[in-house]
Amino acid sequence: MDNHIIDQKCPSCRAPLKYSPKTKGWDCEYCNSHFTLKDLQKVREKKKKKQNQSFSTSGYTCKNCGANILAEENTTATTCIYCRSTAILENRLENELTPNAIIPFEKTKEEAIAAFQKTGIRKWFLPKEFTDKKNINEIQGIYIPFWLFDLCLNAKISGKGIRIHSFISGEYQYTKKETYHFEREGIFPFYDIPVDGSKHFDDALMNSIEPFDYKNLVAFDFSYLSGFLAEKYDLKKEEVKKIALNRAENTASSELEKNLSYSSKTIENKTMIPENLEGEYVLLPVWLLNIKYQEKIYPFAMNGQTGKMIGNFPLQKSKVLLFFLLIGILLSFLIILIFLSTGGYVL
């Protein structure tokens, strides 16, 4: 299948055009023009009849400079490495692969870099790779495919609870043990349970930058992808709905157990019946940075909507050893000073 490219150029001066999280529109860096989504949709409709280019399934030809660029199978939006023009592989998001909705980026690249630097600024033992501006500037804005599930869960638990009472009567202390049978049930509606739809991204990392504010979901349009990378899902709805169900069941079970005031309890039976399970395909904004240190990749992710930053920093062993060496020298010096000030005697 050929790749249909949207190169997202400025309608006024033909320069590369990118979505701006600051203005919630498309700003041209060359002629200072500003465009709304409706503006670009009108321009796109006029162009559709004129486009007639073919592209290989493994890549595309940049319409700005003519370079042949490779693109991974699941990549749906990328940037030419030579002229920095945006390329959106539209046919990779057709039919069932078309997202239902998208949350546009609200945090800029500059804000993402500042958040990363702020997170590591007080980490004295940080390797230099994590303060190198060249590495930090490699941070990329990527739209990650997610499935959002809605369902209603009929939940019921039953089990055994034990209460232990201690009291004193006369000269003796008594312990009373009482055993109860309990049952709890409820109906729990769940909305927008997110599940990562890509095999490429670490689920734990993606879960850690939640939550997103799904009130800001808007109808999907290809123009939002300009200036960013994007992936299409490679995990189908049927493959991941069990993950959403597990999250819902764990939440419902915790709520039912919350008010069980026993010294100890055992859940003997648990029934969870889901109803009206629905899922929709959306794209969510994430800033990603991968830094390699001693043959290991350290990933960092920032929620492109809320700014929540997640990632683990390594320690540079040489800096740690140097620190303790300096502490040892300082302590030795203080002991010598005390020894000399007391005339050679340490009390």
C-alpha cells in the first residue's frame, strides 16, 4: 500500500508549518501567519484532488527536498531529517486505524526540557550525559496510541472477618476473638480507563504519567500531528480490554473492602460482571527522552498535557567515590586539628 503524505506547509509562504501548544493553532515561523484548524481543513480539501504521488511502504519521499526517508511500519507522523519538513502518513491512519479523538499538546518542547533539567538539577552524582544540552535537546513530542474503555461493573465480594478485643478484669487480661461472615456488593461505572495500545512503549512508564484530562479530547484531525511524531496502535482493542477490566476490578474490590473494619479478613468469593464494555482509539501527547549511559537506556516521559515528568536517574560511581573520599579527607583533617589543639591528647 502506498503512503499518502500530508506535508503541512504554510498556505501563505509554503514554509514547514507546526502545531503550537501555546497558541492552540498553527504558527508559521517564517511569515508569522497564524491558522486555525478550519483554515487548514479548507486548504487540504483543495489539495486532495491535485495530489498524485506514490511512496514505498517502508518510507516516503519528502515533498520539500526530495530526500528518501525510511519510516517504521507503525510511524504515522515524522519529520524529514534533512529539511525538517513535517510528513504525515495519512493512509496509515485510515478506516479502523483512524483515531476517534486526540488531546493536542499543551506543553512545549522548551517546557519539557525545563522540567527535565529541574528534576535533575540537585542530583550531585548525575553523569554528564544527563546534563549535556545536545542529549537533552533530543527530547521528542510523540502522540502515543491509547484505548479508552468505558464499562459498568457489577461487583460482589464475600468472606470471613475476625475482630479481636482485649480487656482486663481483675488481675487478668482477656482476649476475645469473634468471627463474622460479610458480603458487600455495588455497581461501579467507569469512564476513560486508559490502556497503552503500542508494544513499543513501556506500560509502567505510560501508566506513571497519568492522569490525562479527557475533557480536553477533541475530534481527530491530521493537522494536530504536524511538528510531532505519532504512532498507530499495534495492540487491538480485544487484546488489551482485559487490562482495563483488571484495573476496574481492582478498584471496585478496593472500594468494597474499604469499610470492612476487621482485625483481619479473608476474601473467599469475588464476582465481577462487566456490562456495556466500550473502547475508543485516541492519541495522547507525551514528551519522550532516552539517554544512554553505560550501555543502558534511561527513558524519561512527560505528560504533554499536564507536565508530569517521570524517569530514573543513574549515579555516576566515580562521583560517589570522590564524594566519600573528600568526606574522609575532611574528617581526617578535623581529627588532626583536634589532636593538635589539645596538645596531643584526645579526650
